Amino acid sequence: MFFMGIDIGSSGCKVSVVDEKGNIIKNSSKNYSFTYEGNTIELSPEMVYESTVEAIREITDENPSLHIDAISAASFGEMVV
């Protein structure tokens, strides 16, 4: 059995796959940055989405026979993904 954990943070996302014993099979991470306009700081939801998909695909494309049995996701603040 393999489990995927997805951590969507304010500066990047991390994706890991572990087996039932907690051994790390594969990790991937992607960074993204804020945009600044005057007193406003923004994080593009499209950039977060694209980076997360890219990190997941990096793992699944390199391991096409890997069967993920469960996925857990965490994100910062009150964000909706």
C-alpha cells in the first residue's frame, strides 16, 4: 500500500509518497512566489494549482506502476483548494 501526502504552503508545495511502514518512496516539491503591488501581497491560486499538479505528476510520471491507495492534503490558513 502507498499513501500520498500533499502539503500546500505559502511559499511552495510538497508531495510525498510513503509505504505502509512509513518509508519514503518519493518526494517532490515546487516553490512559488508572491506578487507585490503597493501595500498588497498576493499569491496566485493558478500558480499554486499548477505547482501542485506538477509536483504530483513528477512522482506519478516517474513511477507509472505506483498504485496510490490514499491521499491526504493540508494547506495553510483558511484556503480553499
